[in-house]
Amino acid sequence: MFDISLSAFFALYLSAFFLVVFVLLRFYEARSTRLHQIQCQKVLFSCTHCNSLYTHSSTEIATCPHCKHKNIRLQF
């Protein structure tokens, strides 16, 4: 087998653990950023006919998915 000291074993074990935690942290940070960018590209609409709120891609006019009424985007 391998001759490795106990302190070297724990150092390798902790290094591997922190490397895995760092990689997972970076992965989920990038995933969160991507999802946030996708949500920011959507625009909020309020239907004047059935009073429902819905999102759509970046357009100025969208059709309500409930009553098929055309609405303009909300301005904040």
C-alpha cells in the first residue's frame, strides 16, 4: 500500500472537500445568474379584460393566455 502520514492524508482530504465545495458553488452561482438573466428578459403584462398578470418575451403587445385579449406591457 501507500505510506502516507496522517497529517498529509487529512490535508489531501480537506483540499479535495474544499475543491468540490468551490466547484459546486461556482456552478450554482453561474446557474442562478443565467436563470436571472432569462427572467429579466421577460416583460410583465396586466390584462385589462380579465385582470390577470402574465409574462411574455420582450414585446410591446401580447395576447392574454386566459381570454386572448391584446394588452400593452406594464410601465414602471
